[in-house]
Amino acid sequence: MKLSRKNGLRASAIGALVVSGALVLSACGSDDNSAAPDKKDGGSSSAAASNIACEGAKGQLLAAGSSAQKNAMDLWVKNFQAACSGVEINYQAIGSGGGITKFNQGQVAFAGSDSALKEEEVAESQKICKGGKGINLPMVGGPVAIGYKLEGVDNLVLDAPTLAKIFDNKITKWNDPAITKLNPGAKLPDSTIQAFHRSDESGTTQNLGKYLSEAAPADWKHDPKSKSWPAQGGQAANGSSGVATAVKDAEGSIGYFELSYATANKISTVSINTGAAAPVAATSENASKAIAAAKVKGTGSDLALSLDYATKAEGAYPIVLVTYEIACDKGNKAETLPTLKAFLNYTVSEEGQKVLADAGYAPLPAEIAAKVRTIVPTLS
């Protein structure tokens, strides 16, 4: 597979490891990963499985949330189940909001979320986490690609103000002067832009909102913390998979979803003019450069991160997200705790991160991955 901003891009394993020393992430929607994967399928599973420590894992482990990490979970679950006989990991990709709700209702052992728990969600988690609370464990990162379908335009460039106006229904034609200025020489049609957004509560939506709010504050006045789409107009689709399908099928369309969806659907992706020397393509390697600058804002065993969405660093793709696995620091159910710890120990391990290098994911910074590895064994 070639590095190209048109179809999403895999980061070279070597390049990504230089940036961070670990690897990770993918996509957000309502796809259901409830069926156990075929343990005999795939040549890499047996090799990866040989290094997985099952550590008392047994029975079924239920989890739900971010569809941004669905493709990551598919790989992790496949390898873990191949290594650990009698274990079934059932992850439902229902969106970050749905995952947090299920976690705080005690229906799942952990939730996947593309945004850290809010204070009120942490407070609610204390009812389930007896003697403890829900904590944010970053596990996988990656670019939120802006995908589009526009015949004859292969290398579209946009900036934050223009994107904000497109998604806020302020720019409605492809040959608008703002788009034309960013794409000299491109044959932009005098046709209506069909902008697609998520219909469900989504961390992907929230991360896009944070980017637009920080990089184009004069043009994006909506609540950057909202997981629900805040703007008027546009068309809605459920999950990242739904938005990607809509963009793939509709000429003149634009939408947002994780890079793996663009790659799988052969959807062209926008390069972002950040103010750096050259526009930045949506690649795992470029997202890694932005994520590598993340700072831990959580305290104690909580590793919530602060991302710089307005970065102008050379080659740093600014529209990124990090997916957290949300679990109780204390008060986990005794019957699922060994499986929970064994599975998360694997996903954050060097082996667990490396298997995602070819799946459109960006690595966790080595420093942050190391911190997660010290916390998972302390879950009780």
C-alpha cells in the first residue's frame, strides 16, 4: 500500500515507531462486533498469540463504545481469543456516548470513548466502581480524515475556517472563492456541497468540533464539548461507517470519519492547510506527530490527555483523536477482572500496538503507553 493522501495511508512501521515506540487506532459508528472472530483466519494471529499472556482470563468479557477503534478491536480480539482458549471478548461499536452509558449502568466491563469522561460521568461511575471510579486509559490514536467525492479533483486542500463554514452550511458550493483560493488550478464544479455528519453521539464529532473551535474560533461558534452534531443543515448518517458509505455513494459529498474507513472504501481525503510550509495529508505518520505532543491532564491513575488541535508543526496532521478504554480503578467485578486486565495488558503492550501499524492507526506516544502499562496491572 502506498502513502498517499488520496486513500488514507498507512504509516511505515519504522517511521511510526521512531515517533512514538508503540502503535494504534481506527473508526466510530454503530457496527456490532458481537460475533467471535474466526481464530483460524489470518496468518498473523498465531505469531501474535504466542506472546500474549492470558493470566487467568476466562469466560465472556462485555465491552462497548467507540466505533473509531472498531477495526483495532477486531484485530486485538482476534489475536487474544486465538491465544486464550475459552475466552470471548464481545465489543459492540455503538459510539462513545452509548459505551459510557452502558459502563455507568454496569452493563459492560469497559467502555471505549474518543473523549475523556466528564466530571459528572466520573461521579456517576462511582455507583458502579465500588470504592473507586472510572478512569481514562488511552489505548489507540489516529487521524480523523475529511473524506470527499468530487470527480476530477484528486488533491483537495482545505483549512480550518473553510471547513468550519462548509460544515456550518455557510459555504455551499464547491467553486466558492475560499475553496478556489486554496486549490489553484483545480477544476472545481459549480455544484452543491453535500456535507454529511454523524447522527449518533460520537467522540469523533467531538474531536472534529474541538479542532474547528481551536483552529477557527471566529467561524465555529458551537459547543466544542458536544458529542452530538451541533450545527444546522447537512445530512446525517449513523456511525463512521454510515458517513463513509454516504460519502462514497454521493457525488459532491464531504464528511468525516477515521482514516481506516477512508482506506477501506477508497475515499479521497483532504489535506489540511495548517499554516505550515505545506498542506498536511491525513496519514497515520502525520497524526503521530500531532499526538506525540499530547500532555497528560488527568491525575493519579487517570490518563486523560490534552491535544493541540491548532498545531502548525511541520507535517503534523491536526484533526486527531485518542480512544480511551474506560474502566474502574477499583471495584471491578471479580469474575471479569482477570480477563479485563489480561486483555488490556495485551492491547497496550508493544505487541498489541504493533499489529495495528497496517490498519490506519497512529501510535500512542511511548511515554504515555508506558504509563498505561503501569496502571492496568493495578486495576482491582
